[in-house]
Amino acid sequence: MYPSQEESAAIRAAERLMTETMARYDPSHDAYHVQRVRRTALSIAHNISESSPLIDSKPDLLVVELAALLHDVLDKKYASPVEAADPYAFFLPFFQSLATKNGIDMISDGRARTITKIIENVSWTTEKKLREAGLLEDWHRNCVELHCVQDADRLDAIGAFGVMRCAAYSAVTNRALHIISSDPNSKDSAIEHFHDKLLHIRERLKTAPGRKMGEKRHKLMLDFLESVEDEYNASIPW
């Protein structure tokens, strides 16, 4: 049964690394966000495992959980360019410690590389750039562990938590919440971010469980945006 005693120790080590590193990050990308992504990624992975009769298509739960826990540690908005330049080198001491202290050698079995590659490719922006450049590979299309973590991360960007996270990041970056379309600065607002990115996330979810969860969260955003417009228009003086 997952997780074993050794796997549990590896998970706790990843939690410590994540919590210590991300303590300085703002509430839009903090340890609580990571824990939500972890829970959702594991939920998606379990659903895929239960619905798939093929052993080869079942996600490696430890890979999913560690990648989810570490996916934002090197977020370029917060990490230094030196740290983010070589993710594998950054995480190598962590994986070496797992081998020596916990008896899980993820370096030799290749899973350390896979986890690091997932971390490097979770980002919406990274995937968008690769797609536009025609650089998406079969691995991007077929890695079920990547898809579990990607969907979980993107699901936390939409729905109720997505609305709060967008507002939180807007406050940190001093971005206006709402600007009317006739204003020349209208493209630089929190509400515009919904139209630029968040409303498009549903169509890019990779897994069946993720898409199912995305429907409700997408509708919540549409209702929220409708309420914003209703409230703004109600304040127009006649």
C-alpha cells in the first residue's frame, strides 16, 4: 500500500524543503497552495489508477506527490536566476539525501530526473511557449504524472481559490482589480487576467478527473465575472 514507511519519510523531507524554501513567497504561491495542489494531484492520480486496467498507464504516486510538493519551489517569480537555471542540480542534494537516509534511490531508477522534468514543465507559460515553438514532445503528451500535477496546479488557478489567488497576486504586484475597457490601461488588471488566461484553462486540462473538476470551477469564474460587471454597472450615475 502507498505510501510505504520509506516513501512517507521521503514525502516528509519534500514537505520540509518546500515549506522552508517557500516561506518568503506571497499567499498566491505559498505552502498552502502547494498542499492543495498535492491533494488534488493525488486525487486525480488515484482516479486514473482505479479507472485504468493497464498497469503501464497507472501513475507513479510517489512521483506525483513529490513533483506536486516541489513544483513551485523554483518558481521564477521568486527564486533567483542561479537557482532556477539548473533545477536538477538544485534538487540533487535532496534526492541524494533520500538515498542515504531513507533508502529510496530515485537517482539510479531515473525518477529524480522525471520529477525534475515535471517541475520544469508544469507551468502554463512554459507549455504555451513550447507549443507555439512546436517543441512539445511525446513525453509532454504522454507523461501521466506530469498531467496529474499540471491539472492540479491549473485547477487551483480557477474557481474560488483561483479568484482569491488572482486578487492576492494583484495586491502584491500593485495591479488594479478592474479597469473599464475604454481605459487605455484596461489590459493590465486582475479581471483582464481572467480573459487572458484563466478562462482558457478548462480547455487545456489533460485528465478526465481534472476536466470534471474544472467544469464547476470554470462556471464559478463566469458567475464571478458576471457579478463584477453587474456591480460595476450598478454604480453608474444616471
